[in-house]
Amino acid sequence: MSESEYKYRFDFEANDLEQLQKLLNRVQELDKYDTLKELYSLNEMIELISKPKKIKKSAKKMVATDKATEARTARAKEKIQNAINILRMENKKITHYSIAKTAGVSYLTVKKYISLDEIN
């Protein structure tokens, strides 16, 4: 598939969209971006972002997203707990880093779910 067969959507908060529109208007006034204008007309870009597509989230999709997040969280917590048990059995020092390495999850994931005060 070529790039022209794809459509892209931007999700902006109201204030983000407003700031982007102001910025693009300033760029247009400066008239310094001739190469950008050759690639894609700045006026067309401004027109596109002036009329964002409103996409309503369905209740079914929100429930499915929440369910997937809960499952992913449960798997991460289980991996972390298993890693703590392994480290205890091997009499190794328990740190966020050692847990992450043993569990196969990121350091930030361990920090998110486990406080070292809870472990020691």
C-alpha cells in the first residue's frame, strides 16, 4: 500500500488545537516556509485542522479498553510478584532494578506498582 492510501487523524484538546491554529497562522504570515508550502499547502493544512472530525467513543470500546488495561496491569503485577519471590529464594538484593530485570518488565513499571518499603 502506498502512503496516499492512508488517512491520518489528529486528536487535539480544544486548547491544543487553538494554539496550533495560532502558530500556523503566524507561520503563514512570516512566509518563510516556501519548501513546506511546496510539499503541502499551508492554507490547506490550516483548513484541515480548522474542522477536526469529532469521534465519539462508544461505551463498548471504553469497556473493552478498561478490561484490556486491567488484564495488562494484572499480568505486570504477577510478573513483579514472581520476580520478588525468585529474588527472595535466591537470597539476592531486592531493588527496583533487580525486580525489573528478573520480571522482564521496565524499571518504571516496577516503580509504578511496587514501593521498596512494601518489600523489605
